[in-house]
Amino acid sequence: MNSPAPPSGRFAGSRLSHCHRHERTASAPRSLTQGDARSAADPDEIEGGCAKARIGLRGASADGHDGSRLSVVALMITAMSAAFTVLWTHDVCRELRRHRVGQRPRVAFSGVHQSLPSWTSVGVGDDVFALHVNRCVVYVVSRLRVVDKQRRDCCGAAPTTWRDPAYPGHDAWAMLGAAGCGASPVHVEATPIRFDVAVPGDLLSALTWRNRRREQRTLKYVVNGRLERSVSLQGVYRLTDESAARLGVLFDSSPTQSRTA
């Protein structure tokens, strides 16, 4: 059987033109920008804030020979972990002051009510700064890094009646919300509880949070470096990267904890 004739006429020209354009484009792959990296692995789009993407780049060799290609370059892009804040109430912090200063929480609790806000947006590996407001001053009580968000053996036996504690294995940290509405455990690696790291007024005014639409906001009701109302802190909110870094530097550079607040 005879081989089919190669395409001719305008079809041949069209195919050659297409191949030429493809070769010309592939011969000069553009460099990956920071914007590309963010779009390839955006922690807002993938739960947990730990997305990875492989990007392969191909092109013709420098000598211009047809069919020669550069080896595929695999680039792993790992999104940075996110940082959030949560506000611990006066009741919670009163119990912490009495019994837990200097100790490291092993667990926190996510809920479904304003009194125990949801940690749904917080992923494994993310940091959460636990804040407390006392006499218009904001304190960083602990920094908690999420390990997992599942019930484990350390939580103790599941309740069989409404009188049973929900998480008997974490009774020492029950004040963090074990009995709260819809409480579920969030296991953490945390810094020791302390009440002596005050956020200075200039940083308090500059702290910025962002939502999933990348809209940003600062705290309301900051007057002369003091927070007159804490409503803007009630919930679990994501900090911008810059604010997270500044808050982390403040916390890490603070001297040895004190047992007084």
C-alpha cells in the first residue's frame, strides 16, 4: 500500500506555521515569578495551607536542531504555612492563670459558636496566636502549631451519655473549650502559657488580617495604642504574612515568662 501523500496547499502551510509558532514559544520558557508561585499553590484554595505543584519546562536546545529538547525541570513549590489569631476569654484565662502558667497545651478545641469559634480554616502546620485582652491591653498567651484535628486515643473514651465528659483525656485543658458547643479537638504543639507579652500600641495599630477574598482589615477601636473593644478579635482570623512575622518576632524575643500578669 502506498504511503499517504504529505499534506499540501494551505493545510500544509497552516501545520508548518503552527509548528513553527510552537517551537518558537517553547525555545524561550519564561521564568517563574512570585505571582505564579502563589497561584500555583495558594493556601486559601487548598485546605491546610500546604499545597505542592510540579511545573515542567521544555524547550529546544541552544544549537537550534529540530527535535532536541532540554531535560524536564521539576520545580516543587510549597506554600508557606499560615498564621491566625484566636481570642481567649476572661473565663478561660482566669483558669489558665490559676493552674497552667508555664505549661504547654497539648490540645485546643474548635466549635460552632462565637463562644468557641471554628478552626475550619486552620490547617495542619499552621500557627495560631492565642490572644487575651486585659484592661485594653492585648497579650499573646501562647503560639499553637496544629498537629492534627482528629480524635485520638489521648482524648479518652467517647461519651456514652450526656453526663460524660467529651474528652476525659484532656481534662487538664478542658477550660479551652472541651465542653463547648460542637467542640472537636485540635492537637497542637504549643509554647508555655504566659501573660506577660503585651502587644505594643504601634504594632497593635498595624496588625492586619486577610480573608479568603484577600481583602485586608485592621483592628477597630484602637485609641492611643489601646484596644477599647475586642469585638474585632472575636473569632479565628488569618493574619497577613507581614503581621504574622512581626507578631512572631515580638513573642520570640520576649524575656523569660513571668507568673504574673
